[in-house]
Amino acid sequence: MPHPFKARIEIMLKPGVLDPQGEAVRHALATLGFTGIDKVRQGKLIEIDMEAENADAAAARAREMCEKLLANTVIEDYRIEISGR
Amino acid sequence: MKAAVIVFPGSNCDRDLADALGAVAGAEPVMVWHKEAALPAGIDLVAIPGGFSFGDYLRCGAIAARSPIARAIVDFAGRGGPVLGICNGFQVLTETGLLPGALIRNAGLKFVCRDVPLRVETTESPFTAAYAPGAEVTIPVAHHDGNYIADAQTLARLEGEGRIAFRYLDNPNGSLADIAGILSENRRVLGMMPHPERAAFPHQGNEDGAPLFRALAEALAGV
């Protein structure tokens, strides 16, 4: 019987890829007086509510979604967290 | 020659592109909505226009690249059919995997909309054959995400195989190796950020983009 799961998918630019938006945020933080900030990286968080047989099956589906659409693996890495809901 | 101009919600250069294909390349342009699962019969060229398909949601070109027509375009390219992607069309082509690499946010973070000087890096393609080798031309760009990126191995292949079609002379967006446009391995798919359809007629005040459409007319004549 399927159970309800929530997938939290974090998508970030790969470490070597320049993140000009993160860099702009870093500058803005410095302007506000926040010191000691070495680096800012900006990414995406996608939440998907779904039904699956178990947590492993939910993770497998989320992985397939990342590979086919949610992430562009040329430039991005993704991380999946599955929880009940 | 019959040319399919693909239209997505948010495409906004589709009519300009159809005009240039019609008047300069002498093609019969056919507008094709993204929900079509097949190209019309007898298509000789697929052209993917600029714009903001699906509002640039998720990533520029990502949703368009998974639309029903995208599969038909990939099949068409797989049979050796020529495909031209301009601006958002270039982003769609990288998202489908027909061209390597990706286009990310401009290094300067700003939307850049101006004429840019380019060098034609290869004339060995159905798109660039009408330019003089090494020709320097001026064609407008208008984009927020035109910063081309690829891994070192991909760049080495593009360089080694002469697949960089256009290079910026004054890089407006941080693109790797000043890349403005690239060709597929079989040289039948071209993606480029600059807009040749905006520099194709005397009334536009600049005809540096016209040879691209004339080259297509020549290459696809009689097909």
C-alpha cells in the first residue's frame, strides 16, 4: 500500500561553477556590515509530496526526477532527503 | 525549403525569425506549437527562437526541452536534420543535450541588450558558409543567461573539432573562451546567443546576420 512521503531536494551549482548570484549576495551582506563572510552560494530547494511503497522507492523516484528535469547535471549537484508526512 | 519555427509560451522572437527565414532564406516558415508531438511533413529545417519559454522557470529552456515537440526535434536532429537555436533556443538545445555545456547567469548579473562584435570562427557549416573565414560582424544580443560553461574536456573537443561557430570580440557575459555559438558534432545543429534575425534587413540598420540565412538557403536549396 502506498504511503505519503515528502522529498526535499536541494540543488546547488557544482563547486567549480561560478555563482554570480551568490557573489552578489556576498557583496550586499558586506555592504550591510556583515564581516568575515568568505563565500555565499545560492541554490534551489524543491519539495515534492508523493505516494510511494517505501522510503527507498520514494528516493529512487526523486532521483529519476532530478536526472530527467529538476537538475542540470552538467552544472548542478542535487541532494535528496525523504521524510514521512 | 520548409522551416519549422517552434513556438513555446513565452517565445517572443518567433515572428522575427519566421520573417528572416521567409524573406532572406526564401523558406516557407511554418509555426509549430510546443504541444505538437511531431513536426509537420516535409520540414527541412527546425528553428528555435529567442524569448522566455515557460517564464524561464526552473532553468532557462529546461521546461521547453521536455515539451512534446522537443522529442520530435531530437529525432529530427538524429536523422541529420539541421536545427538552429537562437538565444533561448540555444538554451533549449543545451537542455535537450543536442549541444554540450550549459548557459548560466551572465557574470555581470545584468541583462545585456546591445550590439556585440563577433568573429565567425568556422565557415564549415550550413549556417556559416556564406561568411568570409574569420569575418568580424556585429549582431545584437539580449539575454540574462548567456554565460556559456562546459568542462575542460568538452571545451577541448569544441576547440579541436572547430565547433565554435562564433566568438565574442568583447565578451559581454563571461562566457567560457568567449563562446557566442557552437555546432554539434555533425555540424548540423547551431546554438548561438546573438540574434541574427534582428540584423537581417536594411530597415533594421544592420544586415550582418543575413549571410546566415542566405547560407541556409544555399545549403538546403532543392531539398
